[in-house]
Amino acid sequence: QFNEHRFWQQLNLKSISDIKIRSIEVQHRYRLEQRFLENYYINSSQELVKGETSFRQRIRYRAMLLIPLNNRTLIDKTLFLNVNDEVFLGFGEGIGKNILDQNRFNVSMGWKFDNNFNIQVGYMNQFIVKSDGVKIERNHTFLSSISYSLDFSIKK
């Protein structure tokens, strides 16, 4: 276990495209991350010692499709399918033998109560490439989320 502190900048783009019967919402997310990672090593006395903090950078790209199932569009009271894939690519100093850090594929079913509130449950397959570029890790994860946006606008 180790701590990681991140700063990030993000750009979200959204479009609605008519595909035959339904309107599918397509979203693109671009994120640039600056990461500060704690490093540990075992000294000659077999004690775990905190070493230098390393700095890493990566870019993340996520493409997401929100597909309404019981309505033509994503209006209130809509059951929807969320399918997305996110790629993590490292760059700059300190990158190992492979720039691919990880890939996350998600598929979820959701219910949109209104513009501010939705819930989702689904599955994520996370593929991680270790820093040596050889070892990999694959995680199968159950996802659940509740999303509520607070509205602080002044109503007239």
C-alpha cells in the first residue's frame, strides 16, 4: 500500500446522435493527471522504509455511450445502458517499459430519475500493466453508483 496524490485537468465533450430509432448520447472525457507516488523499500534490517516521492504524468481518455432503453431519449424516468472504455497512458520521465498503464471497460444499467439524479449498477473489467511492462493484473468488479447534482442556481 502507498499513498498517491493527484492533480488533474479535464475536458468533457457531449453530443447526441440519432441512430435509427433511439438517440444515443456520446461523451468523450480527456483528463491530464499529475501524480505524486510514495515509494517504499526494505532496508538491511528488513524494515519497511519510506523513500523518495516520485512524480508521474498520464493522460486518460474515456469514450461513453448512454443508450436509452424505455424512451427515445434520456428524459426523466428513463432506463438506460452505459457502455464506456477508458485508456490510461503514461508519459514523461519515470515511465516503465510500456506507456499503457491500464484500461477500464464498463457496462452498466441505470435509471435516470431526473436531470440531477440517477443510479447505476454494472460490471468493470480493469486491465493493469505493471511498471516492468511484463506483469499484468486483471480485475473483475461490480459497480454501483448514485449520482446527484446539487443545483445552487437562483430560481425566479
